Amino acid sequence: MERFIVEFALRATLIAASAVVVLRVLRITTAAAQHAVWTGVLVVMLALPAWISWGPKAALPLLPARGGPAALMSASSAAIVDSASDAPVRTGVSASVPRASGGTKSRDLIWVGVYLFGAGVLMLRLAIGTIRANRLTSTSCLVPVTVGLLRPRIVLPECRDTWPEAQLDAVMTHERAHARRRDPLVQSVALLNRAVFWFHPLAWWIERRLSALAEEACDSIVIERGHDPRDYAEYLLELARVVQRAGVRVNVTGMAMPGSHLPHRIRKMIGGAVPRVSPARMTCAAIACVICSAVFTAGTLEHVAQAQTRRPTEQFEVASVKPSAPIPPNGGVYFGPPRGGPGTPDPGLITWTYARLRDLLMTAYDMKTYQVNGPDWLNTERYDIVARVPAGATKEQVNAMWQGLLAERFGVVLHHESREFQVNELIIDKDGSKLRATTWDPASPLPPGAPQFDTDGGLASPGQVVRIFPRENGASFHTVARAQPISRLTALLGNALNRPVLDKTGLAGQYDYSIDYIMDQAALPPPPSGSGPGPGAAPANAGEPGPDIASAIRQQLGLRLVPGKAMIDVLIVDKAEKVPTAN
């Protein structure tokens, strides 16, 4: 709710600011022309929330400041490894975003309550004013007024019989101009806009501005019809004195003389005629306002990095990149992440077999599968890589080395963009979380009540293991985790759902848990031919129906998935070579 309000307020303000700039640059000073422009802004403002929610978006490239591409959302990867073979069965990643506090729901309810109260009060006032306008008669009004949305009517006070003929003609000319221009309808729409968006000062300003411009435009018509500006100003002042002596003015939805901003109106009339706006200048203003409104309504900023062709300073000591041999028909090949490197028993040597270029990009730039866009062959061509890592290199430095390798051997040129994704948000269920903070100590035996980990040594250290058991129409998944943060769970869920999953639980720390769930065959990605050893023996209940992953985490972990939207950093591959250059 907060984010939506901020986005709406910002876009509406930019649209209004662009209208101000257009009017000043083109020197459009006539009230009628300005009224038309601000009426257009009013219509766009009313349609803006629907467009933000459901309308198409257009990407607007924005170069970042020096120092590298600006990523609106980073991602961290995590491999889900089969405990028996150490061969990964799937690779998952999790978008890293600030965690929401536990009071998000209550804060949203407060926002909604405050908004509905303000909108309700102003809607009630608008309804009362409309009803009074429909019942208005000559005996209940002190000054001339034009009311009615679709069929405007002019109501004159009882004292009209005492007016001179010139005054009556000027008043009727003014009020007929209101009716012809449909000013009561525009004012009602402006009041509706003010009621809906009462929290935005722009809604209040537009309502007042349109009312003042409508009066000025009708004043200009009266002067153009030959009435003396000084006499007409005196008529307006006399009407203002009537209202002042009465001490009250009927509160209706309509255009009533003398109207607002009377001193300003009189100064403009006495000051002389305002130059007319040529049709060409008005057309230019309309086109400029439409373009600006379209940009600020449908545009979304993309943080675009300049083409990355420069090799980072961090480099592998030696690296060999060769196309992989054909996959043997009997399988048994390794399709997992690289072996070795920082944090492993062999930190100085990395070996990677049957790696796709997409896998390399995901590792080098810490991205998920859905965050890498490029040619289809990124998913099919495979390579064998052996690289020697300098002593003491960190994981971040190794990622920079992969980036350099991609640029040098594959000629990769890419850029970043931020795009809106349909996401799932992981929140705590209404009955509370069932997760238990880990009590595991690597120097101690498993504590009582801890999840039952696999007995084959797959969880001899903290980690997460997924075991897959084939079914007739899908597969049973058994996930066991020990001493893992919530980000590792969102990685698993993102893999299973093929959609970004954002942590909105507010849970910190590390947890032990286990999950059992079912995935239909249609939801499973086709496994590569010969993707390693089998999954092991299926449990006794593998043939029985079970919950899908969303139901499983709700029932077994006390968490819940809700739909949402988020801007996520995406990697766009502009150029890449299938055949790597010579080693």
C-alpha cells in the first residue's frame, strides 16, 4: 500500500510538473487553453492507479553513475545438492530484498483505514453538494449559479428583476458560457478526484485551479461580447457584497458567481485582453502534454550498465575452456556447479564439466535463471572448464574472474535492466511460524527433537538436501535443512515455482526444518539425459497423494505464499560467441 501510494504520488507530480513546463515554454496564458490542459491532467490522474496496476509498461533506459551498473535488486545463488552423490539435481537462487517487519499487515490496515476515512468524508460532502444543486431554486440562492452535470441549468436569484439590462445580459453570458463549456461537470470530476486522492496536495490544487480558470475563461467571453470591463467588474463586486452581507453561501456542486479569486479576475479584466493562442501552438502543447503524460504514466526506469567488455583486474592464473564431449547414452555425467574454489577442500583449482553459458553467467553475476536473457543456445551448448585460482582469492573475486573469462573467451557483451516480475512473497501464516531455531552444534550430537536427517552423511555439516522420488505422474520431494537461513528456503521455493520468492517473514537467524511435497509432471523441468546417479529408494508413501509445495510450507512450516510484484535486476546478453577462443 505504501509503495503504491508513493509511486502514484510521484508519477502524478511529474505529470503535473511537465504540464507547467509546457505551458510556460509555449507561453500559453489564456484561461481557456490552460483549463483544457489541466482537465487533461485531471483525467490522467484519475486513470493513473488503474494503469499502474494493470496497464502495460514501457522501459526507459537510465545510465548509472560512474562506478558500475545500478542494480535495483541483487540475487544470491544456492545449490540444492543430492546427499548421496553430491550431484546437484536443481539449482536455485533467491532475490535478496530488505525484510519486512512483523507489523506489515497491521501497518497496511492502518493505511487503508485512514485512507477510507478521508475519502469517505469528502465523498459524503460531494454527494450532499450534488443533491443540494439538484434542489436549488431562485429563492435559495444569493448569486447566479450554473448546476447540473449532463444537463446544465442556470439559476438566478430573486433580485434579478432589479438588475439593469446590461448587468443581466453580462450575467447570462457568463453563465451560458459555463453551461456550454460543461464547467459543472469538470468541477464535479475535480471534486471526485480530490475525494479519491485527498492525501495528495495536487488533487486539491487542481480542483481550485480548474475552478479559477473556468471563471476567468467565462469572464473573457463576457468582455469579448462587448461589455465594458469596468462595469462588469462592478457587477461582480456587487454580487460579492451580497454574499458578504448575508454571511452565508449555498454549498452546492456548480459554478457560482462571483466565484473565487475575484481580485485576480478583476485585475486581469482591467489589464487588457490576453493574446490568443494560435491553433499551431495549442496543437504543440497538446502533443507535448500527451507525450509527457504517456512517459510518466507507463514508463519504468531501467538501470542500464554500459556494455561490459573490459576485463576485471582479478584473473584466473590459468584457464582452459573447451566444448564438452557428447553426453554418453548411458548417462553418468556431472551437471552440477563448479567443484573446488574458495571455501572448499580444493580452493586453488576449479573444475566444471558440462556447464552451460547460462550457468556461467548466473555464477559470475550472482543471478537466477529467470534473470538471464539471451539467445536460446545459452541453455544447450555445454563446456568443460578448468581454472586455477590465485591463493587467498575470495568468492567475490572468483565471480569477477568468471566475468573476465566470459568477456575474453566468449566475447560476452551485456547490460543490466530492472524489470517488473510477478513474484511470490513468503509471509508468516495467521497461526504463526512452525520453524524452530537451530540448536545444532557441529561439536555436539544432534539435539533431541531435531529434524530426522538422512543417515547417509548428506547433512554431516549445515546445509540443505533435496531427495527426489519418482512417481507415476510426477515426483515426491523430501527436503531436509539444518542451520539454514530463510533465504535458502526462498531459493528452494523459487526453483519449485519458477518464480521469484521474496522473504517478507521478518525472520532472522538459522533454522532446522524438513518438508515433504508433491510436484506434478507438468510442473517439472525435463532432466538432462544422463544427469547422474539415481535418487535412491523411494519411501513407502511415495505412491500416495501429497500436498503441493505451497500447501506443504503452510501445513508443515507455518508459512504462506502470497502474490505480488517487484522490480528485479535482469542481465541481458547482447552478444556472445558459441565457440570459445583458443586457450
